[in-house]
Amino acid sequence: MPISKVDGLKRGNGGIYPQSEGQGELSGLLSNINYGVLEYIEKEMEWLEVFDHKVYSCDLLSLKPELRIYESAIEKVGMNPEECLFIDDAQENIDGAKAAGMEGIRFESTKAMIDQVERLYELVQ
């Protein structure tokens, strides 16, 4: 998530999402996924629409925690790595994001993630 473009986070639909006053790119999804599953989730998962940018491993032939996939995500959102926050449930993926210059938070629960984001960036309203 490009931190410099986010005014805050809002809670809803079991998660937290970026909110802003129309400042441009806000969020991205980086997923290790194959085309078969991707086709299904793009049809069935409306929540994907909250992300401004999506980077899928099947398109890049690269998987988290390989550096190339993080670099592609950073390029796609058009931010500097240090302006990006990466959230994932696997520590090796957090480590990969940090190697690419991003900030990283390990997802353990929605509440814990919100608490960490609040402490890091004081964004949640």
C-alpha cells in the first residue's frame, strides 16, 4: 500500500481498506496464484475491486518471496519502495518485501494488523 497516498483506513467487509480524497493510486494486491484460481476469484470475489492495482504470480512467472515480484508490484503502483506497506501472513514473504525496500507487517489477525498499522502510521480513523 503506498502510504504517502493514503489519508486513512476504513473498516468494513471483514477488513480494512484505504481511503483518500481522490489522490490517485492507493493500494495493490500481490498474490501467488495460478490462472485457474484467478479466473474463479475474479468472477466471485467482489472485494478485489477495492485494489487499484493487482499483480499475480501467474502473469510474471515469479513467486513471493522472489525479489522480481515485489519489484513488479512497486513499479505497478508507481511509488518508491519505502512508501509501500506489504501485509502477508507468511514471514518469508514479509522478508522478501523488506529486501525490496518495503515496510512489512505479518498478518496474524485483523485486529493485530489494524493495531500495527495504527502504531506505524496513525492512519486508522
